[in-house]
Amino acid sequence: MTDPSRKYRWLLLVASLVTIVFLVGAAVQENYLAEWMRIQRRYRNLLADKATDDRGRELLARYKIERKQVSVPALGAVDRCVSCHNGIDDPRMVDVAQPHRVHPGHLLDKHPVDRFGCTICHRGQGAAMSFQEAKADDVFWDYPLLPAAMTQASCAVCHDVEKLPPNEVQLLLTGMQLYKQKSCGSCHKLGGRGGVLGPALDNEGAKTKHQLIMSSLKPPHTTWHWQLAHFRDPGIVVPGSLMRNPTVTQDEALALTIYMLAQWKRDVPESYLAPDKVEQKALALHPMPLTGEQVYQQYCMGCHGNGEFSRWDKKFNRFVPGIRGVSLVTTASNEYFRTNIENGRPGTQMPAWGPHAGGLTPEEISSVIEYLRGGASTAQVTPIAMPSGDAQRGLTLFQRNCYGCHGMNGRGGIAPEIGNPVFRQAATNEFIVRTIRNGRVHTAMPAFQSKDAPALSNQDIADIVAYLRTLGEKKTNKAVAQNLIPSAPSGGKP
Amino acid sequence: MAETATHEFVQNLKELPGTVKDACFRTGKLPESEREESQATFHNLFLHIHSVRVHLRSLNPTLTFGLGLIAAASFIITLITGVLLMVYYKPSTDLAYQSMKDIHFTVYTGRFIRNIHRWAAQVMVLVVLLHMARVFFTASYKKPREFNWLVGLGLLVITLALSFTGYLLPWDQLAYWAITIGSNIANSPRELTDAIGITQWFDPGGFQKQLLLGANYVGQDALIRFYVLHVFILPLVLVTLMGVHFWRIRKDGGLAKPEDSPGGLAEWGGERREVFQPLATKTYGLMALVKGKRPTVNRGPENTVMSWPHLFWAELAVFMLTVAITLVLAFYSDAPLKELANPAIPENPAKAPWYFLGLQELVSYSAFMGGLLIPVIVLVGLALIPFLDRRAGGEGVWFGEKGEKGVFWQSLVFAIAITVGMLAFTVNFGWLRSWFPKIHQLWIIAINPGSLLVVVFAAWSLWVLRRRNSVRLAAVSLFTCFLVGFTLLTYFATVHRGPNWHFYWWPSQWPLH
């Protein structure tokens, strides 16, 4: 009779051997092979090499191979970076390889490691005990390690960066200026001010990779790499992106990336904030008004360019009026500008810029109107006496002369939407009459009482104005044309 | 006198190891005769749940593949590693994730221990399911083992609940969104109550969800509930049920096995052995009080061997095998730990733990059907098996009834064809909502791929019942369909469902966003 449990004893032997092998393997890995242990053994050798005086010998004697960490409860940080970066506060470690090297610059004098930790500036996974996991490019961690050049983004957490020595935060300041120069605020809100075509950027630096489209990005799939690539060409990183290519150099893209990473409303205890940061926060509640030129550059230029010419925007398939055109600013009243700026043009991509929308104050809007005018005024223009108009005839005239560019019912096309409610509200009859008569210099709008276009009599123009006034009354073009409704009351009273 | 007392004291001191050992072990030494071997089994608290002799058939590895033992072993492993993890884990939404990171990075071998815990739990869920299939296909639920089948079902549910409650504890994105999905499955009766418009008066779904989470969302209340369930209540229930389960195995006559042949020679363990006539009057002492068939009642003991040492070698070997498997898995594969739970950033796709993914696939068709009715139908159906299939025969033999293997293969092919066809149809053509956008939700609750699968499988089983004229074969066909459906739906939802629960051939094709 064969032993019925013989095969089980073999199984037991094999399974037990496997168990022992893997238990021993785990123990060896834990107690001897860990990355940080190998690094600390090398560091101990470095200490021995440099132990030339008593102090050096004492440091060597005191050195223990152990897990090291900086715990900063106030910042919610337990940073174990110092387990491998042993030499960051040892000035002798200048000519050695990373991770043993001393921290560059004099930043640690003012930011002692035991008070600030590491991740408040560098980001990354402070709790990790291996470089790959600390760097967190490709592990499950929201805030990967910033490349050294980008670390200055973190200064903004506790400082008003404009008060810092400019050479320390040069790229960040450049990014801040570029943001204004490139008129990013035309489409993006920051600090409650800006347009609405793009997302608000107030907490852009806090975004995780899961909030950004990474599918077209080459590794590493990190937020900072996304920003960098996105500033070079938004359409490549986010297919179908409507963002205009900001046309920046590599260095400018880096600066803008740093500025974006600095946009992080981090909850940091007051005691960590620099006095100028506290002041900056207080001042932010009552910002200094911008000049008209600044407003125009930061919030208008993104779409309107220099504003002297109207243009066709292929990306958005829209007409962008030249709002500093000489014939506009000599025709339109301040009220006309103010209504359009405060309320925007609903249905178009011109957002409202009033205090509760785009965040411009009434004074700033006044300043920007002054800037648009560039000194020109409508005061010297003498009023024109107009006859009363016939809307039905106006429709025919509109279809013959205006419709091609301004579209059916004035809903726009390759020229502004003159059926737009804000336009109808803001534009006085006189403004419309004057525009039709004189046209717009530097645009496709001809003067209809000159040799450039079919001549319209004063009566014709009054009829067209009367027709335009019917547009708001929810009556269709067709209904007017078929004479089903009475034509609008005369509107041509200058 | 003094010298004698000192002498005695020194003598006692010298004999200390031996006397302590004698005091601890009632027999005091390794057994040498069969009598002592039976005493070794019988006089030991931990061993006496075994009979002193074990049938050779029960030692045959291909009868059970040791699945029940592996399940028990993996539970013991999770118990030990779980207690170790409890030392460092902090069940608070503020601290839990950081304590997981500490276990990963700084606790001595913490990551390894967590990996073992996680892998042993996965092995346990898988093996419990396989064990159920083994018991079914060897007809081991039949009289007198009906009750133990029910206890086993209870153990299955508790095992799933243990694994599910453990899922939340790391408080990472994976945990947060898996439990959000899971609690929405608990909320699924609402689909029906909403459809007939009575939710504001009668809302069992909302009640279930609140009972589970202690709130309307996954937060601190849910975490502490899951923690208490995971480390205390459910293990307690599981240990109790396991005790009952083991005790009933013994009381129901050991592992199910067919009657021994009534004499002559038979094939045993690769050799011809003599088999004796049943001895009608032969019983063993105390055990005569026990009703039912046991290895030694009404039968000769001739195909049995001593439990000590044979059975115990086998059990120890299976235990160590389980340990070795979980260690190897844990050594090479880390348990997942994603980013800190963030209610503002949903995981897409948010998937439940793998053993609930089949349900999640059904839930994607109809929350009520997939989340409540079908699981209830399946559990009730499984529970009824031993009470509806009562004809003796085939116990302890794989596919023991005549024609069973044929029915098994037919049902396998049938169920695969139906399930794959149904999934392919749904992926390609959508379902009622895509064709009739305004259809009433009640129609979708009633008619959806999940409910159709249940109906088709039930119809197939009834057809087998009538055609083959055997309840057992009908049960085999239905159980096979259930296994296939569970496996394929789980596989499908794991591999082929991506963001927004859309179909993808492979996860590598998911958009990276």
C-alpha cells in the first residue's frame, strides 16, 4: 500500500520552501536592498571622506542609517525626502552627485527645512521612500515633483512675488507680464476679472492630471508638462481646442507655465505668510484701477487686436469689429460704448465686462472708453435732421444693401450683428444713420452716400432704421414682408 | 529533609521542559499506534472536529481540489495580516489615507503585509466561488447536507461583504468611487419606485443606501461603519458560520461520497484493494448517537486511513500552499493605492470591486434588475437547489448522474452563446431607450438584457427538466448558465467597459483623460 499522504508531504515541503524563500526575500528587501539604504550607505562613505576635522568626525560618528523625515503638521506635510537627500544642509556637499548635494542658494537660511519641509515648494510625494514614487510622474499622486526651474511657482503661495528680489522669481514675473501682454484676460478670468471664452484660471496650479486632457500629451503625463506643451500649441495637446496659439518661445512657455502653476489658492497658516502676502490679499479686495491702455491690453486686445481694423476671425467664424476705428469713435457716444462694454453682446463672443461679469469697475470702463477714443469726440458733429421711415420699405432696402454682410434679420455674418438686442438698445438712430452715411474707414462698410456704394437717400436710410427698430419686436422678416403686421412707428427723430 | 527538598526542586527544574510539555499536550508524545493516533485526534480541541479515520476518497485531491481548505486558509491569513494592519490604520477620513501611505512607505514590511492581506482576500473570494461550484457539481448538497449548503451560501455573502467593506478603508480614489457605485447599487430599488412614482412614500433604496453609508454620500460615517463591519462584526459572523460549516461537515458524515462497493476488489489509489461487505451493526461508541451516514456507520472501515497523520499532512500542505501562493503574489504585485479620495474628481470609469462588476454591468441596463431583483433571484435559486433536487445519487462524484456531463457541456455552450450574443447585440444596437427614447422606464426595468438572460436561462433549464426528466440535470443546466453568466459579465465589465461605460476592446484604448 502506498502512503496516501506522501504527495501531501511533498507539497508541504515545496510550499514551505517557497514560503521561506519569499519571506527571506521580503526581509532582505526591507532590511538591506531598499533604495534609501543604499543611498545612505553611500552618503556615509562621503561623510567619511570629508571627515577631516573634529566636527566632521563627530558628524560621521553620529550618522545612523535610518528613515529620516520632516514632519510639519501645520502644512500637513510628512516629508521623507531627507532620507535620501542627507546633505542638503551640509555646506561641504557641493561637489558631490545628487541626491547627496547641498541645497543650492541661500533659500534654506530663510526657509529652514524643519519648519517648511520640502513639498510646500517642490511638490511631489513627500511620504515616499523611493525617488520614483517621490517624483510621482507616473504614480497615483496628484502633485508631481516640479522640475527645478519651475519651483519658483511655489513662492507665490506665501509671497507677493512682485515684492521678492526679481532675480529669484524672474520667470514667474515674466510669466505674469506675458499673461498681460498676450491679453490672456480677454478669454480667461483670473482674480474675478476677464473673459469667459476660456476656463477661469484662478486655481489652475491646483489642477491634477485627471482634470486635464492627457491623451495627446507625450510622457510625462504631469500637469506642468501639460501646461508647457499647451502653451506651445494648444491644439496639439487638446484636440479641437479653441485657444488661439499664443505664439511664444520655449522660454516664454516656461514662464507662463510657472505663472499658471503659481495660481493655487493653498490653505497655508497665517504664520507662514510673508507680510507682503497679507498686504497683497488685503489689496486684492480694493485693486488699483487700471489705466485705459492697460485695460485694453489685458482684456480687449486678445480679440480686437490693435482695434483699428475690423477683421474676420477664422477660428471662431466670427466678425470682430475694430473698436478703435476712427469713424466709429467719431460716431459713437460714450453711452454707446459703455452699454456695449458693460453688457457685452449676448449671442456673440463679446462677453459683458461690467463689475458683476468681467470684473471691470465703472472707472476702468470710463478709462478704456477714453483710450478707445484716442482723443476724438462726437461733440463737434452736428445733428442730422431725418424724415420718418417706413419699415416695410426699409426691409426691401435692407435686403438689397445690408443683408449680404449683416445677415438675415441682422443676425450677423461677415459683419457685426446689428439685430443684437444690446446693439439695438445702445445704438441711437443718429448713430446708425451716421454710420450708414459715412461708412467705416478701414472696414468693408462703405459710405452709402458716397461714390463707393449705391447711393441711399435720407429717406432710404430712415426706412432702414425703421426696419431695424422692428427687429426687437419678435416679428419675423416674413411677416413684415407680407404686410401682415403694420410697419413700426417711425424712429427717425434725431 | 532540606537537602531532599532542594534535590527535588533541582530535579523538577531539570525536568521542566518535559513536564510543561506533558501538561500542555494530553497525550504527551507523538502517537505510535493507531489507538494513540485516534487519541491524538480526539483529545485535541483543534483536531477533534475531524473524525479519527478518513476515507481515502476524501484524501483524493481531485475530489475537492482543497478549495474549502484554501478558503479557510486564506481567511486565516487575512485575519493575521488584518490584525497587523489594524495596528497602524486610522479609520478617519483625515488620517486614513496618510496611514495607508505610512504603511506603504515606513512601516516595517507594511507594504508586503498589506499586499498579502489584499491577495489573500482576492484568493478567498475566488476560491469560495469555486468551492461552491465544486460542491454543486459533485452533488454534495444533497441530503443530509442541505443545511450546510445554506450555511455555505451565507459564508459566500459574508465573504463578499468583508471584501467590499475592506475596499473603502484606504480612502483613495479607487475606494471612494467603488463604494459610491456600490452604495448606488444598494439604492437601485429607487429605479422602480421612481418609475411608479411612490419614492416619496416608500423608498427602500434610499433606506438601504442610508443604512449602508449613514449619510447620503460616502463620508466619515460610511468609513466608520465599514471599518466596524470589516474588523469586527463580519469576521465574527464569518468565524461563527465557519464553525457551524465545519461542524456540520463532520455531523453530516464527512465529505460526500458514494456508497462503497459491497465487496470484492475495487480500484483505490492506483491499486486493487479488498472491499468488505457493509457491517450493518458496526458503530463507534459515542458516535452511535449521531444520525445519518458517517464513514464508520453501517459500513466497514476498510477504505479509511487514520486522520493522524494523513489528513493533517494534507490539510497542512494545502494551508502552506495557500500561504505560498499569496506570498508570491504579494511579493510581485502591489495592492493598489490611488490618489486621495476626491469627491470633485470622479473616476471614469468608476468600477465596483471585480466580483460585483457582473452586477454593475446588469445595473447599467436596469438598476433595479441588476442591483436587487436578479441577485435576489440568484441567491434564492441557489438556496432552493438542495430542497428541489432531493433524489439521492451521485454524491461526491464529479458529474455523478448519468448524462450530467453532456448537459453541462450543452449548457456551457448554450450560455456562452446567449450571453456573448446578448452583449454583442447590446453593444452594437443599444437597447429600448436608444430605439424609443420616450418609452416608460417600467418597460426597461422589465425587459432588459439582464432580465432576458434570466428568462432564457430559466427556460433552458425547464426544457432540460422536461426533456431529460431529471431535476438534477435541470439544476445542472441552470447552475452552469449562472456560472457562465457571472463569469462572462464580470470579464466583460472588467476588460471591455471603459469611460462612461462605453465598449472598448482593451483598456489601452481608453481615452487618457
